[in-house]
Amino acid sequence: MGYFLGTVIGLQRTFFWILVVLMSVNAAFVSLLYRPYLRDTAALRDQIEAQVAGRPAEKNPTIRPKEC
């Protein structure tokens, strides 16, 4: 007969591990992606601006976030 996690360790512990712990780990991981995302979007923005202006894009552009 199959057992469910809530039956084996209890509903409170199941909700704690799945909702609190797993979501906290996920939030920490997504937060680590924030800075590379800023650099990537800034580099892409520079390439698009260079194409619109009609000048060749740099081979290795300096990756820097632009101020809003």
C-alpha cells in the first residue's frame, strides 16, 4: 500500500519542508541570478543601441548596468 508524505512525517512537517524550506532555497537561488541578469541586459541593450545607431557593435563590450 502506498504512503503519502503527510501520512509518514505529518502534515505540519510536510508543509514546513515543502513550503518554507524549499521556497527559501529557491528564493536564494533566484537572488543569485540577479546580478548576471543585469549585466546581460546591459550588454544586450548596448548591442541593440549600436545597431539602431548604425555603428558596429563591440566584440567584447564592457558589461555595465545603465542607470535608470
